[in-house]
Amino acid sequence: MYADSSVSVSRECVDLAVEVLRILADVTRVRLVLALHEASELSVSALAEAVEKKPSAVSQHLARMRMARIVSTRQQGTSVLYRLTDEHALAVVLEAIKQAEHAVSQGQIPPHHHGAD
């Protein structure tokens, strides 16, 4: 929970947040975020291999993620390398994974709580 419970958020930010959640609400895109977190930068072909999808499908996902400024690109010779724009999309994905761990732990301690004091 936030220390300041009187957080004020504009309607525009709420609308954009919902759009980010819509974009991230896809198995391939979540896997792309995780792959980019692991490797920092990857080409479409390397990402396609990492998420076990065709490069054309991965390109379409990346285009949507780029429009939402979740990923950015860098040209290296004839290759385009993709990277996460910042840590926020990863944080959303990791929090969703933690929530999922709670749902599937069936009363047991979820993996992300192991080792916590």
C-alpha cells in the first residue's frame, strides 16, 4: 500500500494505465518483457526464438509495445535491437506473476516469499 493514501491520479493517466495493462495482457508480450529483462537487448529473430514464435508475429507484438513506449530500439548495422524502455513494464509483469503465485499456491507459501524475513 502507498504511504500516502490520498494519491491523486488524473483521468488521462488512468486511461493510459489501462492501455498498458491491455498491451501486457498477452502471453507472448509478457514473455518478451521477461526475455528482454534477461538479455537487455535482442533482435527480432533472437526474441522469436526465446518466446518460440515466428519472427513476423513477434514483430507485430513489438510494434504494439513500441507504440506504447514499453520497448525502444537501437540500430546496430543492419539489425534492430529491442530493449525495455524502463523498468516499469517489468515491475508490472513481476507483480502479476507474484499475484499468480498466490493463486496457485493453494494455501502454501508462494515462491516469492521464500527467503523473506
